[in-house]
Amino acid sequence: MIRFILVSLFLITFLILSIPIHLIEWIIGKFNPQLKNKSSQNIVQWAFKVILFISGVQLTIKGFDNVPKDKAVLYIGNHRSYFDIVITYSLAPGLTGYIAKKEMEHIPLLSTWMKFLHCLFLDRDNIKEGLKTILTGIEYIKSGISICIFPEGTRNSGSKMLPFKEGSLKMADKTGCPIIPFAMTNTRDIFENHFPKIKKTHVILEYGTPIYPKELDREQRKFLGAYTQNIIQEIYDENMK
């Protein structure tokens, strides 16, 4: 329970003390957007690393060499815990925005940081607005900003992933950027499996070989979501052994 209290105190303190930083970042962005992007990323990555340290997460990373450092990519992974975002963003080598549910946009202070980091808010009940979000994601990738999305659409407590939403992979199909599949194991054991306790946990994060949609055959490209999901499921199952 002590870890939960410490993480909560750190998160609340960080969000409150960062209020003046929001103004500073906004001013920097008016004169030097690239500097603002980098500084915002560094600040949040630092905060996430502190949270992981307090939580006692022991992280094993595999296949990090598969992540291009010189181009935007579309990260696709399984989703089991709030800590999935904390872990993966703390490792992001370049600017990366996440696709989040629309409700997150209304959380004070947190949503400000998310917008600084180019996160997009998806309205899952509005097809038209959802399409706009995907189109914005395509423009982000074209401008050099990677996007991370969890195509199951929600956190999953089972060992088998929920069916991927095919539309979420259009960003790679339309831009030609590589898809970086990744699988995370044991993240649910950090928090969700014994809420409200946070427990010391060994987590494995493995990045798979980049997938280039244009190099796939017609059937694989037509069902790109299912194709990617099978790869991630195989990585997950292997690491669970």
C-alpha cells in the first residue's frame, strides 16, 4: 500500500507544481516549437521513470533495436494496464503521441501535458469524429511524430487479446510508416490485479520486427489488424512461458 501512496503523492505534486511550467512551455512553443516538444517530452519521461522507480518495476526490454530512431512509426501493442503507457512512453526515442479515449481530455492538468505531447483523443461512439482523429494521426506521422495506439480499444484482463480494430492501422497504411508491434507481459500485476496496492513486478517489453504494409501481400494488408495482432500474441505467449 505504501507504493500506491507514494506514487499518488508524487503524481499529484508533479501535476500541481507543473502549472507554471505549462505557461513556460507555451511561451517556448511560440518561439521555438521544436525546443518545446523536446523539453515537454523530457519532463514527462523523467516523471514516468520516477513513478516506475517508486513502483518497483523491474523492466526487461527486448528488441529495442527494432525501433527506428530516425523516422516516425506507428506503435501497436497489447493493453492490460495504466502502466503500459508509463513504461512505453518513458522509452520513446522520439516525439510520440498516444491515442487516448475522449474522456481523458477533461482531466485537468493531465490533459494539458497530453496535448503538449501530441496525444489525440478518440471518441469511440462517434464514427465521424473518430475518422478525424485518424486523419490527424496521419498528418502527425507525416510531420515526424510517432503515434502509439492500443487497437483492442480497452484494457484487457485476459491472456488472449481482444480483436484489433482494423481502422486504427490505417495510419500506417496511408503513410507508409513502419508498424512497430510490441507485447508487454505482467503489467497488470503491478496494479490492476490487486487494486489499490502497487507491487514490485518484473515486466517484459518486447518490440517486434518492423512491419511495412506495402511489403505485405494483398490478404495480409486487407486484414492488417489481424495480421499484426497475431504477431503480438505470439510474442506475448512466448514471453509468458
